[in-house]
Amino acid sequence: MNIMVFNVPAETVGALSILNEFYGEVRNSQEKIINWTFVLSKPTLEETENIRVLRFPWVKKSWLHRLYFDNIIAPRLIKDYKIDKVISYQNIIIPNTDVTQTLYVHNCLPFIDYKFSLKENRHLWIYQNIISRKIIKSIKKADKVIVQTKWMKEAIIEKTNVESEKIKVVPPKINLAVKQYFKPNEESYSTFFYPASEFVYKNHKVIVEACKKLKSENINFKVIFTLDGNENENIANLYQEVKKYQLPIEFVGNLQRDKVFEFYTKSILLFPSFIETFGLPLLEARLHRGLIIASDCPFSHEVLDGYKNAYFFEPFDSNKLAELLFSTYKNKVKYIESNDM
């Protein structure tokens, strides 16, 4: 059998980790009668006897390049390589082909209640109002659909009316050997860590607003952002606001995974993002048995279900977040020693 895996969007941490995870499963499989072809943009994977890798870096140049690839090049590849089955990690099936397709849907924008305005964010508005239609259409046409969470499955069924049996929930796997666990002490209770990218829905703004409210409390705490401060206009404005009000927020830039894991042991995870399919840092911090302050959203409750050291707040309520930060610093939020992760 010849299977072709499409994942040209994969380039950064989240999507790249999913790609590497699946590639690792394929490579380590004892089933060698399947010939695999991975179709990518910029990432590099090692070829083997039964794994071929095709790279098309020019796909990333523009939306027009991507449209040309999806509608012309991709169907041609399926035909030229005599493919029997397609697995698309692109949220959208490959058009103009009649081979069996499994669709991996990891973008939740079509299925959330929050709606972006064109003025607020042009890119996300286009995704919600144009590309989302293609995602929904693809879900209906695909032979099988894979999602990361139960809430996504339920949201898709509600939106598309597809049969429940068609959708399989496969949570992301983390190959993580935990070396140290969270230590509840004076340093960790006064350090808050938010490992997140620059997207507006990551909601760094609510942390900035909460810190402004706490400025008059004269408490000695700090917040760590894994940003440089110049990623986009929104982050640049927040950076200037932090400097203007002399807020205890540090922009440390992108960190290696081992450094991120180290922070889970000596700080409290903040996770105010209000749009996520899964929310990987939540699971990582949980595995490190850390204290977590997260947005009150379906994805965070699913990942943290049954975890005793998780606290939630409405993601746009900076007053509640400020209260949680203050209570944690004052040691009023008690850490529960437990082996239950």
C-alpha cells in the first residue's frame, strides 16, 4: 500500500511536534509493506527504505502559492505516486482526487464561540469566515477524522452533523522524562511563567492588566513571557506598556524545551489563552506536578480534569487573575502534595 501524508503548514513548535511524533511512529513500525511519502514545506525528515520525503518550501511564500499547491500540485502527486490513501494534517482534505482520506483537524477556530472582527485581526477573521468553510466541508467529505480532544469532537458533531463514529479522539503524546518536580517555596510562589507565542488569542494582555492592578500592592513577584517584545504590533504595544508602568514582566524570548521544563519546577504556570485545541503547556506542567492558573475554557478543563493544583479564571477578567496572583504570592493558594498527575 502507498500512503501519502500531507503536512505543508508544519514549521513551528506545535505543528512540528505533531509531525515528528507521527513520523517517529511510522519509522519505528514493524510494518514495512507500506510505502510512506511525507509531503512537507521546510522541515526535513530522514528518508528510509519505505519512507520518501518530498519538500516544497515555496508553498510558504503566499496564500496564492498555497492555493496552487493544494489544488494543482497535491492531486498530481497522488496520481504520479499511485497513492492508495491520504492522511492530511492540514485541516483540509486534498481536492480533485477520489482516494480514501483521513483528515487530522487541529484548528479549533471554526468551532469556538469567540468571533474575531476584521479590524481586530484580519488574518484570524479570514480564517474564521472563509477558510473555516473549507474545513467544515472537508470534515464532511473525509472518510475518517482525527481530533486531539473530546470537546473538539463534540463541537465538530454539533457544527457538521457528522456521525460520532467517524471521528476519533487521539490526544497528543509527550515523550517526556520528568527529571524534577515542582517545588513549592518562596521563589516558585512569586514567579509566574507563560510559555506562549505572539498570537492575540494567547491573551498576554490580561496578564499585563492584572499586573497593573497589583502594582499598588507592593509585592515582589515577576512574570516570564517567552517573547522578545517585537513579534507584532500587539506584542510591541504590550512591551511598551510594561516599560511605561514598570511592571514586573520579563521578555526572555524563545526557550529550549529543557529550559521550559525547568521553569515548570520553579514557577507557577499561567495560561490565559482562550483559543486552543489542546494546550500542551497545561499537560507539561501537570506532568511536573506544578501549580497552574488557567483560563476557564473547555480545553483547559479537559486537560486538567481531576488535577488538584489547577485554578481557573474567566480569560477576560483581569481582576480575578490579579486576585489569584495575589493569593498565590501570599501563600493562600495551597499546594497539594500528590502523586496524582
